[in-house]
Amino acid sequence: MPPGTGEIYGLYLEPDRIGIGLGATLLLHALADLRARSFGEVAVWAFEENERALRLYDRNGFRRDGARRIWEQAGASATEIRLRLSP
């Protein structure tokens, strides 16, 4: 990623907290914090199968850039895709 790019490492909610706007509130707070720290572009990785998360990022201006990676932990694996928000 280019210098000056911020990254949201993870944004996870308890299952019973999904769908009430908390994810959007946390995302907007993180974006405001990154902008206050002079980060222009912002990147986030999301699991390809997590359509809810992908819709959240899409609604907030993030676009898929084609980058993919495999997440592995304790014998499980999943594909992540990168989304970016440009100033």
C-alpha cells in the first residue's frame, strides 16, 4: 500500500449486535480518526463470504481492488478480499 494509507485491521461485532447500526457507527468513528491523523486512503480486508460486511463497506464508499489473500488459523481457512477508500 502507498505511504499515508491507513488500515482498519478488524471490525467485529457480537452476533446479537449485528443489524442495529453499530458496525456503521464504529466504521465512521474509525474513518474520522484516520482522517484526523492525516491518512488519505484507507484499506480494509473482509472475508469474501461475509456479504453483510462487504455491503457495509460498499455503502461507505469502499471499493474492491482485486487483492485477495488466504486467512488461516487452527486448520481453518477463508479467502479475504481488500477494499479501499480513496479521498
